[in-house]
Amino acid sequence: MKISIITIGDELLIGQVVDSNSAKIATMLGNLGLSVHRKWCVGDSREEIEYALAQAEESADLILITGGLGPTKDDITKKIMAEYFNNDLVFSDQHLLHLEKMLKPRGIEITDAHKTQCYVPAHTELLDNQLGTALGLKMEAKGKTWISMPGVPYEMEYIMEHSVLPYLMTINQDKHWYAYTINSIGMGETEIASIIEPLLEDMPSYISIAYLPSISMVRVRLTGNHSDPVSLKSQVDAYAKIAEDSLGSKVLNRNNSTIEAEIAHLLLKQNKTIGTAESCTGGNIASKITSIPGCSKYFIGSIVAYSYEVKTHLLNVSKERLVEFGAVSEETVISMMVGACESLHADFTIAVSGIAGPDGGTPDKPVGTVWIAVGNALRYKTKKIKIKQGPASKY
């Protein structure tokens, strides 16, 4: 089955809103062993929407559309789809009942503007949306299946989860999907591939490997699609183990976890606490740690020490050490780490100091030089890294 996505909205083309819908839809489809064939992103323009519909009709069996189902003048998707398929727009009592259910408990009177949402193309199946006023639309036309959903991400996800995916599972029962994800750190995707791929040369064609790099790690995903789910899982797991073993200590974890989730797991397991002392990262490390629910059980706090004064007053870094070695040095981040442990009463701390740029670099310490210390006064590790020049929030 070939699947295409059409996302509609001027806001997507001017950069005001990021098109997260396409990525989410692709991920949800991937969990069923399905992939997106093509994607179009168009503005609120009749000409552009009609062009995308025509292109999708030629190349896809299922077309998933987001955006343009609201009550305002720029929400023109339904009207254009009705005309494209030579259908009339008809008033839906079912849609009106949905509006009343959503709005009346909130004390909102249904206006004529609201009722414009109740006009849908004839011969359309309405898809439930418990998170918004616009229902999804499903129609069979020109030998294709067309599904249109609201552009609001959480509303789209609701319709995908409760209507679209169950529908797809009924028509896609011949094959099963399984994936195994390895999270690796300390190596780039090219180096990882050079280690793994020679060992996986006999891997069958229905199992594929993908490398998904990010700032903090590279996710290595093995994905299989086969009619026998038991055999598929066994084979994917076996090849994944070969890949894991070849990477050794560079494997952080699996099952698509994150570094911050792994930190949480280790600290909770050992009943320990952690804090941060940050300079160039400006609290970004603490932000990552606190993104995990329940982090108050192990995260004490953070000291953002950009200036020399804060480093000396709050982290007890001596002025002499700063003058002798500089703020960006192994000696200074060790002092920051120890001082943060004392000030925060934490078992461990992460300390980081670097030259974010664009100015301030020297031949010995160019822009992007970062020192990191992790541990406490009794046991710690340090590392110097070089990061490409960019905003400190990315460090």
C-alpha cells in the first residue's frame, strides 16, 4: 500500500508553525509496518491544494490530509475536496450533535460560524474527535481512500489512534512489523555503520537498518516486516545483538530510551541524587533532567554560573584557580562540580564550562571548547570535547 500525506496551512510554509504532523503520522504508521511514499506541504490556496490532491491521486492508495477543517475563511479543505470529487457539501446532523456535545457544557453558544463545520462532502464517513470541534473525514473516491483530519496535532493524533490505525489494521493483516532500537553514544553514524554493516551482510531483505543521529546520540534501528511474527522477532533480535556486541561500551541503552531517562533509572536504582553546575549550557542540562516525570526524587537543583563572580560565590571556585587556568579548563570544572555537590547537598553533580562563541576563543581554546566533570569530590570523571559553533542551548 502506497501512502501519501498532504499537510495544509500557510503557517507551515512561512515557518510560523513546524509541520510535526507528518513526522507523527509517519511514526504511527511505522508501528504498523507501513511507510509514507510521498508528502506534500501546501498553503491555504485552492490551486496548491488541488495540485496536491491530483499528485497524490496518481501515486498513492491512501491519502492522509491534515489542516483546513476549522470554521474560519481560510479553512477551505472540505470545499475543495467536495469540488474535486464532484460531490456536494451537505449539512451533517451528526456533526452538529458533536458540536453541541463539545461546546454546550462549556457555556459556548453555537453560532453560524460554528455550523460551517457541519457541512461535509457527501458520501463521507465522519471520524470521532473528542479533543476538538472538527470531525475527521473518510471517503472512498477515484479508487483511493482519502482521510482528512484537523491540523491541530493532538486532535490529529486522536483521530489517527482511534480511527485511522484501527482501520489500517483491518486491511493490513498479511504482514507484521517489529523494530529493535539501540541507542549509542560517542560515535558518529558513519563510524557506527563501518563497524556494524560488515557483520550484517547476510541479513534478509525484509529487515532494514537505519541510523538516526541527534546531538546526544545515534539511534540504530533494525526494522523487519514479515508474515511470521515469531520468526521475525527472533531474527531481528539476533541481528540486533550482533550489532550491540560490536559497539560494546558505546551502547547506552535500547528500546528508544534517552540519556535523561537512563540517568533517572540509575539514580533511582541506587537511591542517589544529582545536581548541575552549568556555564555555557545555561541550565539546558537541568532542563533535560527535569523533563522526566518524578525527577524530584533524585534531582536537587542547578546553579547556572556564567560569570566569575557566581562561580566563586556560589560554587566556591577560587579566584586564583580561575586566573591561573581560566573558566574553561579541567581544573575549573572539577571545582565547579565539587562546589555544587556542597552547595546543593547532592550525591553527584554535572559541571560544564565552555566557550559558546561567537567570540572569546583563543588558539589554545577555540570557540566550541567544552570541559565536563561528572561525579563528586571522591570520584569523578572529566572530558574535553569540541562542539561545532552554535547557540549554547544546543550544547
